[in-house]
Amino acid sequence: MAKSSITINDIARELNVAPSTVSRALNNSPKISDFTKQKIIEKAEKLGYNLNMVASSLSRSRTNTIGVVIPFLNNFFYSEVINGIEEIAYNKGYRILVAQTKDSFDKEKEILRTMSATRVDGVIACLSSETTTTDHLRSFSAGGIPMVLFDRVRFDFSCRKVVIDNYSAMQQSVSHLARSGYKNIAHLGGPSSCNIYSEHAKAFKDTLKKAGLPLLPQFHLSTNLTEEDIAEAVGIWLNAEIKPDAIITANSHAALVVSKLIREQKLSIPEEIALTSLTCEPALHFVEPQITSIELPGGDTGRTSMTYLLNEIEHGEQKNDTTIKPFQLIIRNSSFRNK
Amino acid sequence: MAKSSITINDIARELNVAPSTVSRALNNSPKISDFTKQKIIEKAEKLGYNLNMVASSLSRSRTNTIGVVIPFLNNFFYSEVINGIEEIAYNKGYRILVAQTKDSFDKEKEILRTMSATRVDGVIACLSSETTTTDHLRSFSAGGIPMVLFDRVRFDFSCRKVVIDNYSAMQQSVSHLARSGYKNIAHLGGPSSCNIYSEHAKAFKDTLKKAGLPLLPQFHLSTNLTEEDIAEAVGIWLNAEIKPDAIITANSHAALVVSKLIREQKLSIPEEIALTSLTCEPALHFVEPQITSIELPGGDTGRTSMTYLLNEIEHGEQKNDTTIKPFQLIIRNSSFRNK
DNA sequence: ACTATATGTGCAAGCGTTTGCATTATATTT
DNA sequence: AAATATAATGCAAACGCTTGCACATATAGT
């Protein structure tokens, strides 16, 4: 369908040189005289020549493309990660190809298959919440394409990983609430099949115990974090004899939903009930009161992941280590009482 | 760097057939017997064969890839559009390649250049807010690649366009406020170089006049919608002798910022001042009071754009018309007084 | 039996670049 | 001036797949 575009052969013919000379000239090879280069570049310009990357990729067997797979596009953390990746990638002459799994395992497999077919030079991925096995990762790797995993990873798959210190995030959140005098802390967690959430859960239990606070099983939930799950959990909590006086949510969206539900029940935050979130997004600053949260280093995670990937792509470096990124607990008005 | 992957030639050799037969079998050509197909598919499976899309693309001179260019990834509307595009694309065997301009004209040019080099089969784009010319679109089109523009478009470039009925959106917003008894309506608008915002501006003026309301120049602003711009405008408005009793913001982010600023000034929404937004995002439901807004048909916009693009790619259909998508004004608590 | 018609497979060119090696022209050394 | 190094360019194969055309069997029609 595309209008017949012009090729290096067209340029070569018009100038009575070999196509190889044109190719070298356009790639600024030192083997071509400045005079010839000049001539070729001008002619290319004039004819409106545009490199055919697919031919180039085939010939060089590299596409200079990095696949990025994330659960959702419309997510603050992931878009920060993408920005970080792009920043490094762009400077090194790579472009990125983003795809979202929508937290579906099947979509994740599908995406990896097509990225493999597309011959991306490497992949940076955050696994879907449904992912509990690694066969698809292994068969992807069988193609020899480097991969680095971030955030939601599987430790039973060998590759470099960049993760958040989820354990400490929960630990600090609980400690903060405990210091502020909250006693019945509830945790609205995510599916424990996912490393993030199981780390949260472990830290939650450990830290409560260390702080000498009770761990009521009904206050320690693992859900799929859908709006229904959240409404159900909060509904039960707020109508029980023993109510939580603080809630920690696995992510910022859950925190927003919870804050709304609490308001609807005419309970006040943070006086009657405190609220903190384990991830951040701008909306947390816009609700009243502003919600205490963990600020994740998205950009940094992206930059590090990309840097690791490049080391593997360009220097064949193969590692199986895990980099743990620090975070910041940002205390806002939702989590301490003005006594 | 990639482990030498296996090709159709490997399969052909092992089975003593021609590579062309393998190719046809794997593409399920009717010209190959079921027996042979079976044999080939099994062998391919066994060897872990994976189609090399770049070779295939070069050979067929089509990539089955659609480029999608948007200002920002992390935006509710655009991610809905992407979902709509994906939905159609996926079913037709196309994958999509998303890139963000971050509202930079230079980045937009750059992206179009590399998409052209990548030989995407078509492009769906929403122009950056900096874009005021169309030369880059023309030179892109010179490559013969179809394009459809959505949301932020330029009418001086010939192609199909899918836009929101921005004029009516503003018109209905103003009418709603007027009906609710607000008199001094202010408009926090975007840069008028962009079709969206100039349409808003025109509708704002027209509708005020029609409603017999005053149009105070200081209440009709065109800004770049940065947080600073917003803070400055609102600061002036709220401290003037004549304050607005209603504010219409160009987008949801501005609405959130404004709602926060109003709260900080201890003014009440909607009693002392009403607030409505011309775009929507989930955060608008989480703030108190919930903010009245225009719900844009993102998914629908994406699906329509993709459908148009496919018509052009697959049937050579060339049009230069504009499809205007309807929207819904969702009235929430920020814009009417409980008398 | 003897052309016509399917049916299944192979051959080889082509897609647009890149790149190792060969070749020629020019410059340097002895 | 001959021998050697250097610089600039061309040749041709390769990257892995697709596809029009030719070819060889097998089936059907008369």
C-alpha cells in the first residue's frame, strides 16, 4: 500500500556509485571520503530518503528496540518507570515498545511471544498479578533475548531484577502508625501469589508482633484489590464490634476507594481511623485529608533496569542478582492525630 | 548477541522439503497437504521455531504494526483511547507501538521519523500542544503511510480526523452552571493554538452571551495549564473584588488543582464557588465534593480511529473528513447548590 | 488411452541493508 | 623507480522470509 519509497539503490544509481558506498556514507563510515559523503547525503536529502529499519534490522540482526511489558499503561508508577527507561534508552539509540498485560497471564505470554518474533534486543518486564509460573519466561529466554524483571518478579527465574523494598515499606508504615498511637491496624493486601504482596504480608505480621500490637486475622486480608473486594472488606471492618483504627492499603487506588468509603460512613480521617497507602499517585494529594503513602522511585527503577539490560545486550553480562530500591514514606494528614 | 535461532530453512532441511513449503505450511496455505502441514508444524514446535517478524515484514513490505502517538502515557483519556485501538487492532492481527511526545513538537517530529523508518503500516496521532504547523505530517505522509488524527488535530492537514465535540462540551457546561444560578463564570483554558482550546474559548464566549451573562476578560484565560499557571490565575481570581462564582477548567488535572486551591482559601464548593471540568479522570470522584465533568468517549474514539485507519490501509480508502464524537456531561456535587 | 484439471511441492528471485573481502587509485617509503 | 602502505570504492553474499511460476503427480472427463 505504501508509496514505493526510495532506497539506497536509487541513490546509488543516480550518483553512479555502489549501494554499499551509499550505505557506508549514510552511516558515516570513516572509509568514505568527505566529498562522496557530502554528495550522497545531499542526494538522499533531496530524494527524501528514509532508512528502512526493517531491512537494516534484518541485516544487522538487531532491532535497537527494547520491549517493555507492564500490567497497565494508566498507572503512575509504571509511567514513571517508562520515563526512566526511555531516558537511558533514547541516549543509547534504542527505542522502546510498550505493551500492557492488563494483569492477564495469557496476555503476558502472548506479548512475550510477539516480542520474541519482533526480535526486540531485550525486554524489561513487570509480571502480571496472575503470573505464578515461569515457563513462558524460560521459553522466551530460549530465544537468547536478555530480560530484566522489575517490581513484580519471580525469583525462580534467573535474570537481573530490580525491586522495591516492600518489606521495609510495610514495616515503616506500621511503625509510623504505631508511633502515632493507632492500635488496631488493618492491612488490605493484594494476592499473595505476587512477591510484592507476600512481602507486605510478612512485614505486616512481623512488625505488629515487634510493636506488641495484636494481629487479628480479620484485619489481615489478601484480596484481588478490585473495587468490590475493597468495598466488601471495608464494609465488614467498619461495621464490626472491633473496628480497625488504621488501614494500610496495598496501593494508592485502594487507598482512594477506602477513603471514600470511610467518608461515606461519616467516620473521620485520621481521628477515628487512619489511612496509609503503600504506593503513590498524585490523586493522593488532592483528597482531603491528603493520604500518607510510600513514594516509589519509579524513574530510578526504570533507569537502573535499562542500564542493566544494556550491559547484558552490549557486553553479554549475565547476572542473577536483585537490586533493591529504596523508597520514602511521606507522612500526610491521613495518619496522625492532632492531639 | 542472540542465540542463533532456528529458521524455516532448518525445518526444511530436517524434513527434506523446500523452505517455501515450510513457509506456506506455517502460514496455513491451502496449497499444502494436511499431512505435510502436520509434519512441519510438529517439527517447528519441537525445534522451538519462532517466526522472524523482521524478515517477514521485509519480505511482505508490511509490518502489521500501527504507531500510536499521544502527548502523555499517564493520562486517563489517552489510555482509554489506546485500549480502544488495541481492541480493534488485536482482532485484525495488528500490534501497536505507542510513543509519547510529552507535548514537545520536536519529540513529535522525531517520533514520526522513526515510525516512518520502522515502516509502521499506519499511524494514529494526537498532536502535541506545541504543534502549530503540519510540515512534519506532510513529510511523513510522503512515505505513503496512512494517518488518522484524533482529539488534537490540525484541519489544514488532509486526513481523517476523530474529535470530541468540544464546542458543545463547553456550551453545556456553561448552560448547566447558568441554570444553577451561577453568574460570574470563569474559564481556565488551554493554549489557543490548539483546536480543542480555541473551540472551548469560542463556545465560552458564545454561550455566555446567549445566556445573557457578563464576559469579564479576566475570567476568560488562555494558559499553558501548568500548576504555576493555575495557581497564579486562581490566586488572582480569588483575591479580586469581583470573584468568579464558578470555574470551568480545561481538563481534570486543572480541576483537581483548582479544587485544592479553593479549599485552601476556605471557600466552599459549590456554595461559594462552583467547579466543573472539561475532561474526566477517576480522581474526580474521590475528592470532596466530587467534581462535575465531561466524560469523553475515549474507547470509542480509539475504536473509530483504528477502524478508519484499517479502511485506509487495507482498502486504500482516502478521506479528509472529521468525525465528531459525542460526550456526556456528568453532574456531580461541585456544581449545584442545595438551596 | 489421451488430453484437460486439480493438487501439492520446489525453484529462485526479491524485500533493502550491511559487511568482509577484493580491487583500484593514490600516497609514502626506500 | 620499484615496492609497499594507505585510502576509497565496488562486488557479492548474507539476513530469513514470501511468492509467482514452473513442475510433477494424480484425478477426472471424453
